[in-house]
Amino acid sequence: MKISILKTLTLTLLGALSASALNTFAASLTVSGSTLEESDKSYDDSNGEVPALSVTSAGHYSGTNITLNTYRNGGYMAEGGYGARVNGWGNVSTLSLTDSTIHTAGASAPGIYLPGGLGVLNNVNITTEGDGSYGIRVQQVSDFTTLTSGTIRTAGAYASGINLETGGVALNGVDIETTGDDSHGVEMYWSATLTLTDSAISATGNSTYGLRLVGNNNQVDLNHSTLTGSAGSIYIPEGNVAVMTITGSNGSVITGDVVATNYNNTRVDITLTGADTALHGDFIQNSIPIVLTLTLGADALFHGGGELDILTVESGAILGYTDGLFVTGEITIGDNITIDLSSLTETDNYLVLDWTGASGGDAISGDQFIIAGAGVEGTFSVANNQLYFNATAVPEPSTWFLFGAALGVLALIRRQTK
């Protein structure tokens, strides 16, 4: 039999097998109930009938410099088309890849699908092109899948970087970028855990968020990492007696609104600690009941507005002024709280913080706050559970700003006189 007709052959390993027993040619590979360690191989399934690599029945695959390619045309979550499928239900299978590449094309073709299996990925680059093609999909896992270095890129609609139904994923030095519509950076469902260290999540398509949190008891920990989305940073579309915990530390930056809609008895706790750790965006609530809480540690920054149920600002934290922040449930304010007022352009009396109807704010006074912003002068005052800043001086517009404004006025006059 000629090698050329073995293009779609599936290599099934039923016992321990060394890499030397395999020929290097493009075919799909199945590791079932065995252990295989190899390097410098390429597998694909151009017909999209089976994954390029399958690991099943307590199988264990370890590869270095491996390339996986597939194409499939439609058929949502059917068997074929995955770059790799690691089945762990009943008997956990594992996938270990180093310095490797995964590419899938066509609809519903995740780069890696882990229904109960575990993955250990080191410097792996995953690219998917089709609609509904997640970078990684994780289900029914009791331990962590880890990614160290590497990238996840998705281009299709409804193709989130990671779809995490249960279990955990730990990222260290990983970049996730999604460009398709409704393709979030990471989607999380039931009792899932996501940790990011020195990593970045960016979702740039229409109606996309860095994180989409659904279901119960999800936990997200960011350590020196960034999170952003075109529609907002975090989206909580629904919940059922759920507690979701999000922490940012060591210079992590979350950019975009936190949006909560259509939920039921959901609580979302966000905690930011440490210098250069920040959340830039508003808290937006479109329904009840929900409890949104923010705890701001020393040197951490919240620059935004909207509505919170519980706000705790520890001594030395920083608040950036927008159009006022409203607290409806409970408020705790420490001393030496810096208010960044650099965005002010006019002398006026500005509402900074409103805790009307909230408990815990009776003793708050203007002396607890410090002005920040070059050229901004004024005083803080508290009245009727509201914090105001009376700006008596703001920065003068720059010469270039005045010159540009003058040119704009002249151009308008010329158009109107023609």
C-alpha cells in the first residue's frame, strides 16, 4: 500500500508505543488507553470527519513541535473538526503539548475540546477561523488545564477564546484575542475557576466582553493581567443564587463597563488590590435582584460611575471622577482617599459620590479625601449623604487646544456664509 493513499488513516494506539514506530505524514491520530511521547509531527483531517488528535480511555499524549490542522463544514459540536479532543469521562486522559501549533477552519471546530480531559500546554499557539469555533472548550473537569505562554486567536462569530463550563483553566503569559461578533474572551458557566498571570484578554468584535459569566459560583483571579472588550469588560447575563468572585492584583487592569442583566439572586464581588491595579468603566444594572460589590484596596484605582450595592474603599485607595457613583446598600470609606479630578474642565460644584439610603456612611466627611489633578483646586464637602467637590480652579486650556478651537469656529463661519 502506498503512503499517498494513507492521507486519512487514523493511527490508533492500543498499548504503549514509541514515537519511532510512527511515520511522519499527515493523518489523524488516536491515542486510546496508552501513553505516547513524540516530537516533530504533523496531523490533520482535511475532511473534518474526526479530530486531528484524539486521546481517550485514560490515554496520555505528550508532544513537542506538533502541528494539528482540521477543516469541517458545519454540524454544531459534532465529532469531527477539532484540533484535539481529550476525553476524560470515567477515566481521565491527558494532553501535553510544547512549542506546538493548532489551526482549525470551518464552523464549530474548537482548537482543543476537553470533555473531562486535562491539558498542559506550553508555548502553544491556537487559531480558529469558523463560527462557533472556540479556542479551547472545557467540560466536566475537576482539576486545572494550564497554559503557559502562547496565544489563542479566534476570528469567527460566537467563537470565544475559552469556553469553560466547569473545572479550571490557569493562564500564565498567554494572550487571548477574539475578533468575531459575540465572541467573548472567556465564557464561564458552573463553578468554574479562571486564573490569569501576566496574561491579556481582548475581545474586539461587536457585542463582545472580556468575560461572560453565567451560572453559579464562578471565580476569576487576575494577577498582573489585562481584560477588555468592545461592549464592556465583564457581562453577567443570568444567575441563580450565584456568587461570582473577581479579584485583580499586582497591576491588573480591567477596561470596560461591568454589565449585569436578567439575573436571579446573583451576587458579584469584585476586589482590586495593589498599586497600578485598576478598573476603568461603569457599573450598569438593568434588573433586580442582584448585589454588585466593589472592594478597593490601598493604591488601587476605580475610575467610573454607575450603581453599586456595596462599596468598600480602604485607606489609600484612589477614585477617579466621572459623573458620580451611586451606592444603594452599604458603604465603608477609609482615610486618605485620593479623588482624581484631572478630567474637570470648568469650575463648578460636582457630585462625586452618592450614598443616599445606604448604611454605614453617617460619619463620612470631606477631610477623608485628597485632591489629585494638575491645576485643580477646591474643597470637598458632605451633605445629605453625598460627597461634593467645589472646584475653584481647573487647568487652563493649552495653546494648541485654543488654536484648534479657533480654526474650528472659522471653518464653521466659512461654511455658513457660502
